[in-house]
Amino acid sequence: MDNLSDTLKKLKITAVDRTEDSLEGCLDCLLQALAQNNMETSEKIQGSGILQLFASLLIPQSSCTAKVANIIAEVAKNEFMRIPCVDAGLISPLVQLLNSKDQEVLLQTGRALGNICYDSHEGRSAVDQAGGAQIVIDHLRSLCSITDPANEKLLTVFCGMLMNYSNENDSLQAQLINMGVIPTLVKLLGIHCQNAALTEMCLVAFGNLAELESSKEQFASTNIAEELVKLFKKQIEHDKREMIFEVLAPLAENDAIKLQLVEAGLVECLLEIVQEKVDSEKEDDIAELKTASDLMVLLLLGDESMQKLFEGGKGNVFQRVLSWIPSNNHQLQLAGALAIANFARNDGNCIHMVDNGIVEKLMDLLDRHVEDGNVTVQHAALSALRNLAIPVVNKAKMLSAGVTEAVLKFLKSEMPPVQFKLLGTLRMLIDAQAEAAEQLGKNVKLVERLVEWCEAKDHAGVMGESNRLLSALIRHSKSKDVIKTIVQSGGIKHLVTMATSEHVIMQNEALVALALIAALELESLHKEVQDLAFLDVVSKLRSHENKSVAQQASLTEQRLTVES
């Protein structure tokens, strides 16, 4: 290290004289010292004030330029050296060197800029102001098709530099996207898929950029889906697959890309992983099974990709997903139920699935999760049943299959997401089904639970659904017994409150229910009506800006005044 102090002194003199030979000797000494102890050497370099001199040594014509850039790259590995490098005015001459034709100079300059930008706001700003990103992207474009090892190394360094430059910085990522980096990187991945280091760098870049909404459109116009699936099929190692998954997940949020991934054969890969890993106890395998099945469910969120995979209910994919529901693996049960809920997004699919026995499978699954069940599985299975109950022709079939009984077993659940889906499923099932509505409306346990949930202030969803189900029980049953049960359980005040909800649909539903109560049951209700200021609420609503609410309020008011 004493030797180092001499070198630094000597370097100061030779840097001014520009005697290339002795300069080169000094630079070699510094590189050696950095290789032995980077941190200590960097501290000495910073203390010596030599960094400022480096700016004058970064000139295109000098034979020492690459070594100077290499030294800067090495010292900038230390966090404490990044701002000093910016303050020493090194960024502008480094960016100028990106125009060099010398491959070694380009390599070391790319490393130096990349390291200075790593986690450093000041470094990134300086490179941004000097216009470094565009020059690097232009290089990537022009060197893209050359596959010799030296060029691949340079491409890897340039990709890394852009990553360090834009990582977790939305505005710089957006800048790169506007400069057209995405198609260039996708092309790189396609040409250099044999080169592990470069491939990995591209994946990290995609992972960063894919988080940005504006990138999805650009990705969708490339063949990224095809390239990623091709790469995925070649990977055996868990870590490499994991990296690809991390890119696939954010990209698959875009519907156009969902469809591209399905067409590129991603689903087959995912099903294969599930089959391979389903019985494994290994942590990596369990994680991969979860990632694969979650991604499968995500692909089914797109209307086109979902319909393509449904294939009229005859598709291999649909059949395989069905087989997950009776499995003993909670993750697969969950993914299976969520997948069915996603397939159940149009009447045709729902009718087909109910006719082919899906309801029984879901009820069996729910049965396995009644006592100390898995909440996410309960929620998913109820979501699927709720969606399946939407088409009119399915309601009677599902009622006679015993769905209400299966669902009511979860009435004691304390989990708001489960309560919410349970309520939604029952509401769908009794729509225009008078007999079922009457049966449920006379179920004192259910009605009391609904009245309790109507006060669940912390859970607006549960509160809203409970109110809507109370009103639906009256509207669809038109039964005195149901009204009596609801009156005795203290439900009427909630319907009055619901009539003042900010949701027009809910106001309407409440008013219809109140009008029915007035028509069917008012003798026993006089006191209720006076206590609850029924008429005040209803007459206020006559002047509601929504025509149908105002109309319904007038009708309800006529009914109430005639009766009383």
C-alpha cells in the first residue's frame, strides 16, 4: 500500500505530462491494487484527488483510455465512490467515449457508467443529462445480430448498464420504452438465447420494464410470448424458470399477451410442471407448483384466452383443470376452483359446466373445507358457484342439486370474503325462484345472521350484500311468512336504510321490498312504520334524480298511505 501512495503521486505528474508509457505503468499498478483490496484502494484514490485528473485522461485518441475507464468501473463498485465520480466530472467524457469504435473502450466505459448508476440517483441524473441511454440503445440495435463471444460480452454489459440506469425509476424506464428498447431486447433474446449471461440480463430487463403499464402495449407488438415460451421449454433449473416466471406474471396481466402466451403453448408447459411437482415435498417444487397454477388462473382472466382454452368444454386444458378440484393438494384445489370461476364468465360455458356435473365436484370440495377449512379454497369454490348460478336455466338445477344446503354450512364463517361470496351465491340462486326464496326467507338462523351482517360497518361489501339478500328474499318469495320472519328478526330498519343507499339498484330493490311489505303485511306493522319514519324516507325519494327510483318511491308511498 505504500507503493500505492507513490503510484498516485507519480500518476499526478504523468497525467499532466501525458507520457503514455509511464502513465500505463501507473494505471497497471492501480488496477493491481484494486484487485487486491478494492475498498481500501478506492478510499486512497478518493483521498488523493486523482479522480478529477481522470476526466482529462478519458480521451478517444489515447491508448490508456480503456484502462482509465476500467479503474473507474472498479472504484464505482463501492457505493461511497459513486457521487465523487459524478462530482469529478467523469460522466460527460465517459458518455462521449460511447461513440468510440474500439471494443475494449466501449466495454470498460459501459461497465464504468453501469456501476456509477447502480442505486445512485446522482449517477443516473448525470447519465440522463449527458444523453447516454440513447447511444447505448443504438449500439444494442446495430450490434444485435453479431454472435461472437466478445460482442455478446459487450451486449451483456450494455444491457446491464441500462438496467442499473433505470431500475425502480419509472420515469427513466418510460424514457427507455419511448426510445424503443423493448423490441430491441426481444430481438436480442431471440438471437442470443444460447448465451446464458445475456439471456439472464434480458430477463432482468424485461422484469423491470414489464411492471410499467406503458410497456405492455409495446411488448404485445413483439414476439416476446413466443421467445419466452421457447426459452422456458429449454430450462431445467428451478432458478432459471423462476426468472422467466417473474417476467411472465406481469406480462400476462395484458389480455393481448395472455392470448399470445396461450397460442405459444405456455399452458402445456404449466400443466406439465403441475403434473411433475404435485406430489413433491421439496420447497422449490411446492413454490413452482404454486407459481405455475397461479399463472394458469391468470391466463384465464382474459376473455379470448379463456374461451380458447375452454374449447366448448371439450378441451384438454379444461379437463386437466377439472381434475385439480378433487386433488389432495390445497394449492391445486384453489387454482382449480378459481379456474372454474374464470371459465364461468358467460352463460354458454356456465350451462355446459352445470350440465356436466361441475356443481357436485365443487360441493364435494366445499364439504372437505367446512371444519377448520382453508379460507381461500372456500372463497374460490363459492365464487365459482356464484358465477355458475347466473344463467336462469342453471338456478333450478343447482337448487335441486342441494347447493343452498352446501352453502349454508358456511353461515358460521367469520371471514368477510367467505361471507361476501356466500351471500352473493344465495342471491343469485333465488333470483325469480319463489319457492327457494320462501324456504330461505323462513330460515330464522339465516335471517338473523343477515340482520347481524347488515351492521358490519367495517365490511361494506358484506353489509351491502346482506341488505340485498334480505330485500331479495321478500321480492322473490312475496310471502307473508318471510316478511314475518324478517320483521321479527329486526330486519325492516335495514331495508329502510337501504332505501337511502347511494347505489340506485339497491334503492330500487329496497323500495320494491317495502312496497310488498306494505301490501302483504301492514296490519302487524303499523308500529314499525311509525317508529321507523318509513314515509319520510319514501317521500324524500320521490324527488330522486333517477327516474326509476322516483317512480318506485311514489308507488311505495301510495301503498303505504292507502294501508295506513
